[in-house]
Amino acid sequence: MDIHIIRSILIAAALGFMIGMQRSIYHLSEDEKSFGGSRTFSIIALAGYMAGMLNREIAGIAIAAALIIGLIIMEAYYFKVSRSMKGQGTIDLGSTTHFAAMATFLLGLLVSLKQENLAVFVGVLIIVLLEIKPKLRKLEARITSQDINAAVLLLAMTFLVLPILPNRMLGPYHLFNPYKTWLMSVVISAVSFVGYAAIKVFGHKRGLFLTGALGGMVSSTAVTVSLSKIAAEKRQLAVHVAGAIAIACTIMFLRVLVLIFIVYPGLAERAMIPFIGASVAGFAFTYYLFQKSPPAALSVSDTFTKNPLQLSEAIKFGILFGIIYGASSFVQARYGSAGVYVVSFFSGLTDVDAITLSLAELSKQGSLGALVAMIGIIIASVVNSFVKLAIAIWQGGRPLAVYLSAYFFLTLGVLAVSIWFAGV
């Protein structure tokens, strides 16, 4: 027998065995009777494999076998429901195991079609979906109509409104970019919603830190705007919010370095020591805040009393971003390379990514010296840090301001020392 056929048969049987084992363990833990165990699911997978092999000789045999297996599984489910209606023991009326059996048959069929990698990937995904049922139950129990409305609103903002907006400067002086302005509104809304969902799933301590980490990959400024109000309303969460904002700001330093490396690796070599130094200091301070933050026994409704997307705040910040972005474009067009530092300053008021990509590209093309580009990026990063600190002081209150002042004093101090050490 061909070794490849033996390998395929073993893969099909193993997939069925693992899915069946998961089902058996779950039903035993729930003290319920299962439709089938490891052996049954292995046989179903092998049946799918043999149906695929026979289909090469007899056209249509795979479809017929799938229909027969489907009818048998449906009949098994019917008898289970009938027994439950007669009160014969504790029986789970869920149909997940039966659909898993149908999917197992198709996995065996996939293996017979020489799609082993796809079958293994789908099989592992099925096991993961089966395993996370307890967590999904907890999440579903916490979902409200407000959550659904917020998710629909975010989807509409992202996939209905954003694509139809022009991504170019408009107006008599070409100062307004509708796409980028609305994009920033979407970013802030998304960060707020991710924070809301993370807190529901992981709690205030882990949820807020996770929100900061995820949001920092997109916009640390958006994280600061979205989370600062929580510290003002709930002073006992100030250290949690400070940690979330701190980790978002730390990831900003790494994000800037990655963007420079993507555009111009040569410039990234000069930026590596300052930005990695600031990142290490930021992560150390964030770890300190995480250890310091106590568990917070608060409900999600205590933190988010309004729509978690906070659409009005997102639009206000989006308009501010549009104004600053337009002003930066105007200065750059009027003064050229002489206004690089001015543009960097204004860009840092709202965002660091745009100026980082622009200066790195100009430096790569030779239109701008590496030193000028590096100083411009650092100016934008420092200005953006002070803007976030000002937002935290204005919206978050004194406790949050104290923690973040210490954070920025540490990270920007390390950044300055690293710049001197690197000779930038």
C-alpha cells in the first residue's frame, strides 16, 4: 500500500478521534449522554475518507454517502429529543455534537481529496470552537441590546460611511481630508468598543490593560481620549487607566520604529537605540502599574453609562484631527523642507504615523537629510506625548495625571539620554 494513502488515513482517523474525545470529555463533565465518542467520530471521518476514494470510481457516491450520514445523524438527534420529552434522564438538547459529526465526515472527505493541510486547520478550528463554549456562555449572558446597537453602529461607520468618503484634500486651500478625518473618528470609536468588550470579558484590571495594548497598535492618542474619562468618573480605577494609557504610549514608540524600518531601514538603524530605550522604560513602568493595580469590583455599567462607542467624542476629535492635518499640509506646502520641524510639531498634536512615513520616505529619496528626518520624527513623538499628558490631566483628574507624569518623565528622559548616546 502507498505510504501516502496510509498517512492520509491516519490523519482522517486522528481528526475524528480528537473531535470525538473533546465531545466525550465535555459530556462527561456535564453528566450527560453523548451522541458519540472518539471511536464513533473516527469511524465517521474514515467513512468520509472512503466515500471520497470511492467517488473516483463511482461518480456521486460521495454525495450519496453524505446524505446517508446526514440522515443517520438527524435521526439520532430526533430520538434524543423524543427521549427528553419523555423525561428519560438528563439530556442536552443542543445539536452541536451532531453538526460536529457532519463536519467530521466532511473532514475525512477533504483528506481523500489530498487537502490534508486544510482538513487539519479546519479540524483544529472546530475543536477550538467546541472548547470555548463555557466562555461564550458567560459572554452571551452579559451582552445587551446596547452592545448590539454599538457593534452595528461601528460596522456602519467603518464599512458604509468610510469607503465612500474621498481620500484627498478638499476646499479652497485644500486643507480638509474627509476620509482621514472620519477614519480617526472610527479609530476612537473602535478603541472605545474594544475597551468595553474587553472589560466585560476580562474584568477592569486585565480588560483595561488589554485595551491599551490593542489600541496602542492603532492610536495611543485615541486610547488616551477614550479612557481618561473613566479615571475622572471612577477615581479608584486611576491606576488601571494609567497602565492602559502607558502601555498604549509605549507601543507607539515601537510602532514608529517599525514604520521607519518598513520605509527606510537605514534610518531605522539610527532610531533604534532611542525608541527601543523608551519602549523598555515604558514597559517596565507599565508592569509596575499592573502589579500595583488592585482588583476592582465594579460592573461594566458603572464605567460606561452611555453608548460605549462615545460617538460624539469621536466626531469631535475627528474634526480636531482634520483641522490640524489641514494646517500641517498648508505649512508644508508653503515652506517646503524649511518647515519640516513646524510640520512635525503640528502633526504630533494628533498623530505620529503620517509624519513618520512622510519623513522616512523623503529621507530615503535623498530629498531630506537623515538627521533632519530623525529630529522631525522625534519632535512629533515628544509633542504627541505631551498632548496625551494634557488630555489625561484635563479629562482624567489629578490621580491619573500623577501616574502619567511619572511615566512620561521616565520614558522621555530615557529617549533624550538615548539620543545623546546614539549621537543623533
